[in-house]
Amino acid sequence: MKEVVLKNGLSMKPNAVVTKCLFPVAGLGTRFLPVTKEIAKEMLPLVDRPVISYGVEEAIESGCRDIIMITGRTKRSIEDYFDSSFELESILRDRGKMELYEKIHSISEMANILYVRQREPLGLGHAVLCGEPFCRDGYFGVILPDDVFVSDVAVLKQLIEVHRRLGGSVVALEEIPRSEVSRYGIVKSRIESDGVHRIIDMVEKPSPEEAPGNFAIMGRYILSPAIFPLLAEGRAGAGGEIQLTDAMKRLLETEPMWGLVYRGRRFDCGTQKGWLAANIQLALEDADLNPVILDIVNAFKER
Ligand code: UTP
């Protein structure tokens, strides 16, 4: 395993395992208004469970034992969801609904989850910085739960494997059409090996003319704790928020960073259209729900 020597003389061994994962979920979710006025978009259902549950399951599957959620106003329901529900559980037990009881009880046993409040939504970079007290001792994962992945191997785990092999930070990449680059962080990179890119530069939401390529960063990262001092400098980037991309660009000056073209399918649940499409797609892939959706569509066509 490569030891990373930083410009300031410090050296940092990559973790053999990444055990901590940050979930920044304190954003306002304006693209979902008015729903998000009082409801956490992460708690909207994706077929049979909240959107955020998919991200938590991915983190656990990837070997993360500690999950740190950076939350804000309107996000309390996330805490309640992952907490034990004593009253409900005892009612289910008393009524002999043991299968349902097990299902509900297992949710609170999923992981060790900590909650930190981001008092003001000062951007994704600031939200990550709020996790510093828990993540400053080693490389850590970041999951943006709006991006839901369905894959054979958990996407965060795919990133952890690259980190183990090559050291340094790792981001999930997807090749997107030029016309969509202004919605994402876009990297300039050179191909290192199958699916792995060495990141050279990155730019947040460029115009198609300015974009250095068409590989976009999706919501999964393995980050070095050296990101925290860079975030703390709090340089306000685009939109007056503390941008994660700006700090990552500076991290590139001192540490290697890799991009992995992930293997799997992504569903963007950060917008109403994307969330609705994900529900329909995943319901169509469910044996029980498939005929329900097809019946509705066929009845609609015959109207
Ligand atoms: P987005 O850019 O998608 O913003 O944040 P958002 O607030 O969730 O949604 P829109 O754009 O207003 O509809 C990317 C991720 O960063 C988190 C969000 O919760 C999301 O997971 N975030 C963003 C924070 O935790 N804090 C912030 O101040 C901003």
C-alpha cells in the first residue's frame, strides 16, 4: 500500500479499511419544493423504503461501521427512522406480526449512526467540514444519497478498492453528454487503467464550452482528512457557498486523486422527475409490482 507524502512533509498511510462514512443531508432540497418545505427529501419512498436507506445499506455493504449524518432543519425524521421504535415494535410483537416486527427492528440495528447539525446550509463543502471531529483520523467515505446506485458490488466499495490499491482520494465518475456538463463537477483526467482515471483538475458546473471533458463526479467519494483544513479556509466559490470541488482542487496539489468509472446503474433522486422515474423503473423490476405498473400504463393507453 502506497504511503502518501504530503507537500507539508507529513505522510499519511491509506487506511487498510475505510470505516466511516459521511452523509451530508442538510441541503434545502429546493428542487423538490413545496414537498421539502417540511419533509426531508431523503425520506421520500423509493419503492419500499426511504431513498436514504439505499445509501446507508451501500455504506454498510462497503464495510463502514460508523455513519455520520450532517443534518439540518426538517431532517429530524431521518433520525427517527433509524432509531428504535419501542412502542411500534411492542405492538407488532403483541399482535404476533413477527415478520413485520423483525423488519422494523432491524432498521435500528443497521449501523452506528451519529448526527451533527449544520446550522446554516453553507454548502456541501461546509457540510463535509461539519464531520471533521469524527473523520479527521483517516480516509473516509462520503455518500450523497440523492444518487441511488444499483450494482452487483456496492459503488462505495468499488471506490474503497481503488483507494486500497493506489492510495489517495477517489471519486465516482460517469461519462455524460456534453449538453449536461453544467449540472455536475467535471474532471480533467487521464486514463490510468481499466476504468480508473488519474484526476488532473476539476471544475464545478462548467458550460459545455469550458468543460475540460465529459466525465462527471457522482455522489460517492473517498476523501483524505487533509481536505478539512482546505475546507476550513472557507473560500466562497460559485454561489457564495463553501464548495467541496474547490477544496478538492487544492487537495490535488498535494495528494493523488483517482476517478473510478463505477460499474452499476444510477438513479438521480434529487429531482421530482428523477425520483418518479426511479420509482417506476425499480417497480417494473419487482415481480409483484411489475403487473401493477403495466396495468396502469395499458389502461392509460386505451383511454
Ligand atoms: P444539492 O446541491 O443537491 O442541494 O446538495 P440540495 O439542497 O440537496 O437540493 P436542491 O439543489 O436545493 O434541490 C448536494 C448534497 O449536499 C448536501 C445536500 O443535502 C445533498 O446531499 N448539502 C448541501 C448539505 O448537507 N448542506 C448544504 O449546505 C448544501
